[in-house]
Amino acid sequence: MARLPDILSTDDFPLAELTALRCDGVLVDVGSCYSPIDQPDGRGIRASAAAHGIHERMIAERMTAAWIWGARDDAPTPHQFCTDLAARVTHRIRPWLELREVVLGPLDTVLVGELPVTTPARTLADIARFHPRWTALERSIADRLTGLVDDLGAVRDELERTNLPHKHRALARLGLSQS
């Protein structure tokens, strides 16, 4: 018996068919894609869903990376991606995608499946720096990401070492201020 692919989208079947399969209990939602019910949820499957339809040089970051790492339960809308400033990626504007150019260090990303994703430490720092609100949801995501970071002191040192926008806000939000 043939097995369904791990990730399905409207590239594979019409939306009506995917929805019917979901209603029948054959598929589950994974972000904006679908996956067979017996496919375990995890980083790889979330990364595959996030990577659907994006340029190969785009990197999952902030809330999309937090979702891939399992620090948030639902896929963000819009998905958040970045490209390294040197990558020069052109991409069609889509309502479900937020894209920015950033400077990345050699240790800021890892591959999850075939998708580059910011590390938990970089994801934590970026969310603390740039997220406009710091509600219980963002604190919960930060706490879950903190559990994935090997050395929180390294996050503090990196934020303090560089001249970054909103670094003091991030240090305070993460409880890493030296004051």
C-alpha cells in the first residue's frame, strides 16, 4: 500500500480534497500544510511545512523558528523568515510571509531537515529584541526556548558585546541585565 508524503499541500491535492481528508481523520493540519495522522509531530515535519513554497536561501526565524523548535504550539501568521544580508534573495510578496534581511554569524543557524532555522539562542534573543508585546504568551515561548539553550550566559554576552537595536529591552525581558 502506498504511503502519503509527510507533508501535503494544494500542490498535491485540491484544497477540498485535503479538507475532506482532514475531516475524515486521515490528515492533520501542520501550519498551512497537512500531514498524515500517523506522522509524528516534531521539528522535522514543522520545518518541512514552513519551507513549503519559499526560496531555498530563506531562514526560519523568530516565531516561525520558535514553532519549529516546539516552543509554541501553533504556527505563526505570518511566518517569519530572514535572509543573510549577503544572500540577496528576491521573493514574491505573500500575505503569509514576513521577510527581513539580517546579519548572521556562522553559529546562528542550523539545518532542521532541509530548512535553515535560527538556533534556539538566536531565536530567543531576536524574539526578546523585536517582538512588540511581551505578554504571558511571549514569556512562555521564551521560557520554552530557554530550556533548549545550552548557555544562557552566552546569549547575554552576545547581546552585550554588539551594538544591537533593542538589546537593553531584550536583556531586561530575559532577566539577563547586569544592573
